[in-house]
Amino acid sequence: MNLALGSTLRCSDGALRELADVVVDAQGRRVTHVVVQPKRRHEDARLVPLELVGEDVEGLSLFCTAEMLDGLEPVREYAYLPAGTKPEEGGEWDVGVEDVLVVPSFEPLDVAEPELDPNVNLMYDRVPKGEVELRLTSSVYSSDEHRVGSVNGAVVGEDGAITALNVLRGHLWWHREISVPVDAIAALENDAATLAVEKGELKRFPARKAR
């Protein structure tokens, strides 16, 4: 099954959702959950067990209705913390991908010494303990420390085992997707993947023009 990030999933009642992220057991190299959301509305994203995802001739589907989907665990959380501080982890959850929301200041112009707020608004995802999250902007690095692209999805077999990581390379005018087999992946971590091959070796893997 090809879990192409950004692709559309159809619920059993016909409602459409977007595949935003994949959640991975990094040690076992296995996708356990996907993050599904209404198109471009990550604040309403839900954590969906991979068992509820299928693939047919029309693409990816969900074995649940939109109402059932909305009853699943939300992933997005918010915190107001000092810059550089990590949200607390605990219980059954770890922190997945994070984004800092910069809020513009509207201090009066005649304030001689305005106080700078040391805190920032942090948006982050909750993922199951011991697992990591990958999204479309997650960077992929070669073994010789070059950034070679970003995660574009994963191909999984039975029980969610990853058989290949899809890496998006290119720039504004062209994009190419390279399918990197699982034995060429050195490490998977939150919002990043490191390959076990150098940048120049990528040309030996299957590639196609990205949509």
C-alpha cells in the first residue's frame, strides 16, 4: 500500500479526507498510524490506526464514516512556553512534529523599553509513546550529510512494515520521487529521516516524475 502524503482518502460514507502524516515505530520500521484531516485543516486532524486504511483501484480509503473518524484521538495540541522549551511528555504519549507560531507584537511606538515576551505559542502533535511522526516537509539526509529532499510517503506491506520510503527531490520547476528501499534507511526520527547511502548513490533507486 502506497501511503502518499497529501493524497485523498475516502470514508465509507463518501466523505473525503487528506493524508497528512505517518506515525512510525522507528525501531521496527513499521507504520502504526496515519494522521488524517479535512483538507488543510490540521487543527482537526485525527490519529487513525493503520488497520482502518485500505487501498483499491480508486486510491486510499478508510474503513469508517466521517462521524466515526471525528471520534478518534485528535493529535494537535497547543502550549505557551518559553522559547526552546519542549512540551512535557508522559503517559501514553510522546511529542511528534512541532511548529512555533510567531505572534506579531502591537506594543505602542512610544514605549522606551518594551518588555519582550520570552514565551512562544507552540503547536505540536501527540503520537503514541516511543513512535515518531513524518510529514511532507520532513527532511531527508544522505549518509554524507546532504539534505537530499523531503518525505513524500511510504510504501508498506503486511502489518505496516515499511518496504520503501518515497523521497521528493527537485525545485520549483521540476520534482522527482525516488523510492528508497527500507534497507537503505539508516534512521527515522521525528520530522526527519537519514539514509544509509551517499547523495550520489540515489540515482540507482527507482524514480519517477512527481505529481
